[in-house]
Amino acid sequence: MTKYSDNDTGLEKYRREFPVTDSYIYLDNAGVAPVSLRVGAAVAEFLKEASSLGFAGYAKWMERVERVRGLSARLVGAGSDEIAFVKNTSHGISIVAGGLDWKDGDNVVVFEKDFPTNIYPWLALERKGVSVRYIPLGGDGRISIKDIERLTDSRTRLISISTVQALNGFMMDPGELKDFCSRRGVLLFLDAIQSLGAVPMEVDKYGADFLSADGHKWMLAPEGTGIFYCRKERAGEIYPSLIGWKSVVHEAEFERVELTLKEDALRFEEGSYNVMGIIALGAALDLLFEAGIERVHSRILDLGDLVIAEADRRGFEVRSPRERDMRGGIVSFAGPFDPKKVKAGLMTRRIVVNERGGALRMAPHFYNTEEEILRAFEGIDGLAGRS
């Protein structure tokens, strides 16, 4: 297992990018992750330009926006014209939920324990006669393709599922999902917020029609900016719920009023961009690509293996997959303690973890170290007896 040391010339240098490590052992990257120094520098540079240049800097900013669009496309294995910027994951999901031509009697399939972001937009369709069907949580904490198959029929329009489950880090086989949706002619929406930045992603491997994720978790960007992927041939099937001057093909012809929507994902960008947020996202993606997504992924899995080993050593119940190809960056475990109390107690010791589903959830990123995980477990040892 790779360890960081003073002589390390690999990923160790990126740890210095995260000042949070001076104050906390931060193991909640699946919640809200810290941003890096270079993200802060990119935002500071934009604000300096905005205050000194005003509109004179606009053309340069638009060039940066398009560069980040290209980085985002590279991150998911898509074309730049298949990427729209959104404010968060819910925004992207709502584009599809509100834009498809639903019929009374259609149904959508979701995971019963998914984060509410991936449930509420679909529940809102019940007013149109669309029903929501829930995939049950398996006894092993996993989602079964057989359960999905039992829930689908000729009126199933779409399956919406997280690439990595926030509850326990479970990750479905992308090929299995692709084959199933292709056979049934069902649309597939991926909530990728728990994988982008931690797990390599190619939308074609899943056969995904749509994907949404905002940047404040594993992508290590600030809250408020995300990406929405729409397969090129699907864009025309989604009528935007929000429409503005940038939705149309002649966006720069302000005196021409003609509602001709763009034919690609850019039809979903209705107005002015959150330029500062997009620039921040770009700086975060630059860091991840510089470090190497595959290398980051391997490092995260190594740290997850250590979490599992330490939980096993104490006889805790590990609720996350042990197989590396079925697990994202999240590891959840339960023991003879109250996870809410232990979480709060660890915070007083400046150790940040989370609690989900009656278990502690650790989510180390590539800037974390083995020593930090060992210290977190020492903290649990000290608190568990009093919980």
C-alpha cells in the first residue's frame, strides 16, 4: 500500500494544496470536500479581473468557460456539445424530469435508499400520472439487477440511479446496467456526484443518456456549480423548463426574437453563467487531471482498504463492498456505539467523518494519509466506550 513520506515525489505534493489538513483530519469528502489553494487562487484572479476590467474581461472569461466545458467532457468521456453547466445535481435531474414528454401511466425506477436529490424530482411527476418504483436495498447492502428487472415493464421510461451509493459506496457494474437498459429500451440517468473525481467515468460504458453532478464532493470544487451530460441524440427529446437568451441558436442577436432552441446540451443553459464557479471548477479539475484520475482512484481505494482493515480488527460490521471494483470512495461501518455521538465526539477532536443509515461513513480522498485514518480509529476507540 502506498504511503506518504517526506521523500515522496508522487501524490504527496498535492497534500500541501489543502490547508484543511493543518487543522483537521478531514474524512468527509463524500459530504462537502475542502477546496485547494489553486481553486482559491483562480477565484481571486477572477475577482481581481472583474473589479479592474469589468466587461472588458468578458471574452477572456468565456474562453475559460469553454475550456472548462472541455475538461468536464473529458472527465465523463463525452463531447463538449453534450455538456451543460448547472448549479447542482438536482438542477440536472430536474432538466430531464421536467423536460421529457411524460405520459399518464409511465413509471420511473429509483433506489429506495438513494440520496433525496435522486428521488424528489421524479416524485414530483406523480401529478402527471407518472409513478415511481423503488429498488429495494439488498441484504448485502447492494442493488440487484434482478430487482430492477422485476420492477420494469413496457411503461418504464427511465431508470435513475447513483453511480456510487452515498449510503455505503456500492457501485453497480456499468456493463450490466448498459445491457439491461439497451434490451428494455429504457432511458438511463446517472447521478454521478459520488464518483466524479474519485472513480474514472465513461458514459458510454454505462450506456447513459443523462448524467448530473455538482463539484463540491470528490471533484474538490466549491458548491454551486456542476455539470449535466445529455447524449447528443437525446437533447431534442428534452424541452427545457427554463428558457432564456442563451437557449436559442442566435443568442448574440439580441433584437431578433425567434424561439429556435439549440440542438445540443447548450439549450439547457438559459442565461448568464456562474463564471466564478465554473472557473473554480476548472481549477479543481486541472488538479485532478494533473494528479491523474487513475492514480487518484487507486489511492482512494488503498485508503478505503485500510478503513476496512481497521474496522475488521475491531470487529465492526463493514457495510461497504470489500471488492475494489464494486466500491467507490465511501466506506461505512457500524459497531457497538452510537454513530451520531461518535461523529460529534470526533468533531471535537478535529476529525471529520459522517453518519448515514446508522453507520459511520468515512470518505478519504487522495490527499489523506494512512496516519490520519489510524488516528481517526484511535478517536473512535476513545469514544466508543462512552457512547
